[in-house]
Amino acid sequence: MKYSSPYISIIVPAYNAEKSLKKSIESIVEQEYKSYEIIIVNDGSKDGTKEVCQELVDLYPTIRIIDSENRGVSSARNLGLEAANGDWIGFLDSDDCMLPRSLEVLADQTRQTDIKWIIGNFISQNEKSGEKILNRQYFNEKVHTGTLNELPVFCASRNFHCVWGKLYAKSVIKTHQIRFDESRKYGEDLLFNLKYISYVDRFVLLSCLCFAEMSIYFRFGEFRANSRSIYVLFLGKVMPNFCMTLMHACIFIINLFIITVQS
């Protein structure tokens, strides 16, 4: 099946991803929908990621590679945004996968009038046990009008804290120069989505599964029991950084309310 439009740029940041990258990319190239490009940003990997990238480029002409020094996932995604040629932008982490027909389902929604954001659903899958957890969408599947009273509910939804499994209109990103905050190590997706939704009037939320998050630690109990060092890392580094990001998110929402009321 061939599509002339919309053309989608899928940005895949990769750091030391030699073991998982090929599987992630193959989940894209196996899609029935073919109007896309894949931009892999090799973020200064120290393993065999660069060689895997070259292997993939030789196999699939839709792939482009950007080599960068190690500056983090936000910088890698920003480099991908600068290079993207698509009308729509999608993101995929190098250890996650798109589910079959995901691109077709998401792309079909872009044909609706004035839609600027398509949000698919996802599952979390434990790589060791194979256990799967379905994400609970907080809104009904339909076209929504972005309003401020929806923001608190959005922020409570885990789907709003990630950028994968969605399509973003490049016109919105380009016009308003929306980028990932490279000073943030945790919660950068939430801040990006907050900026983005502030410029979106109409979006579609789907119950259809489009994405599989492959994770060893998607339950806190298992995360805690797996390793004391990981638990210490979580409390000492991850949690403080993420709390700081949440504070910035709250400030952003408050300022947005103030601007709306004043206007």
C-alpha cells in the first residue's frame, strides 16, 4: 500500500543501543504505511551502535543517521527535529517498538480538519517476564478541543509524560520553535508536551494500541527489589530531578492560566 502523504519523520535517539536498536527499527520498516523517513541520532555511543546504524542504512534507504557527541536524549531529539523533512513528527526510543499498523492508524487521523496532535495508546511490557500492562487513557476516543481545564487531567496521565506513540505537526513545532529542554535529565517529555499543547486547538486521542514500551522495571516494587543500588539512584538522583521538572510544569500551567485570563 502506497501513500503520497502525510510524510512522517520518525526520530530515534540511540545511546549504547547495539542490542535493541535493530528490533526497534524493524518495527517501523515492517509497517504497511510507507510514507516516512527514519532519523537515527547516535548520541555518542561507546558500544557497537554506530556499526548497527550503518548496517540498517545499508538495508533500508528510508534511514538517515546523525552522529553526535554524547549530550543526552533531549539534544539528540532536537538534532532530529532540525533535520526532519516530514509534515508530521513521531518519536521512538531505541529500546521500544511500534505495534503493527500503528503508522497507518495514526496517519489516517491527520486527514481530519485542523487536527494538530494524534495520541495513540500503549502497553508496557516486561522484557524478563513478558507481563504486559495496558495504559488507561483518561479521555474518550474522539476529537478534543484543547482547553485549560483538561491540563490537570493530562498531567495525571502517564501518556502525557512521554512523546512516543504520537504524531506532532511539524508546522506547530517549527512556528513556535518548540524544543526539548536539554538542561533536564528527567521529565523532558512532559515539558515538551506542555509547550506543544499550548498551541494546539484540536487533537485526537485513540484507544488503539500503537506502541510497546519495553522495560525491565515498569513496576516500582520490582524496581525496588531488583537492586538496592538502583533504589538509591532513584531516591538520590531521579526523584529530585523529576520533582524539579514537575515544579517547572506547574509554573508553566499557572502562567498559561494567567495569560488566558488576562487576554
